[in-house]
Amino acid sequence: MKDNFFTIDAELAENIYKTKNNLKEIDMEKDFFKKYKAKAKDSFNTKWKLFLFNHVINKYTSNKLTFDEFVKFEIDRNLVQLYSAEYWQREREDSINELKIDKIFNTLKNLDVENVKLKNECSVHYEKHFEEKIFPINDFLTLLKEEKCHYCNL
């Protein structure tokens, strides 16, 4: 009878161990997808901000933004350079394309507020296509496994 008691204990211990490992794997998987979804959201926000910025600095005559324009919009190095190195680094009274940075800032803020519905629509579309067209999940997994910084290799 005593041996049977220990056998049950050993089985129970093994089941508990397996359950804990499974829960750990489930938690790791949840954490992975949480990180991936956060990257998708960050990526969308970057594209949205650059989309608005491009619209303003190129002085489009209409403040009407469309879903199709967003989907077709592609980020290029020159725009990123202008946005990060000039718009964010210069004084508000400086100009880009004959527009004061302060004016650009206020226009961007207004466009963002005026286009909440469009932003949400674009966000849903972007996240649906993120894995397929923008940043495949296998690339993200590879990036997480790297021991060096993706950008500077340190």
C-alpha cells in the first residue's frame, strides 16, 4: 500500500512538472505574440506619422486623407531623414519646404485628431497585413534569437 502511495505521488509530481512546463511554454508564447503585436503597433504608428508628415510638407491642397493614400504610401530614406534629422532636431521657428516647423507640428496634431476614424481603419488593415507583407513572424523570431544588435552588431 505504501509503494502505491509513492507511485501516485511520483505520477502526480510528473503531471505537475509537465503542467508547469506547458504553462511556461504558453506564457512564453503569449509573451512572444505580445511583443510581436507591440512591434506591429509601433510600426503602424511610425508609418502613420510619416504619412501625415509627408502630406503636410508636400503641401497637399486638401487636408482630406484617404485610406487608399495610406495603403499606397511608402516610406523612403529621404523622408525618414527629413523627419528625424530636421523636423525633430531643428528649432520650431526654422522651416522645412518653406513651412515653419511650428506650423508643421500644429498641422500634424490637427490632422491626427481630425482623422481618428481613418487612423483606426488604417491600423486594422496594417495589422492584418503586418505578418504577410511587412515583418514576417519568422523574421521577428530570428531577430529575438540574435545575440547582437540588429543595427550596430554589438
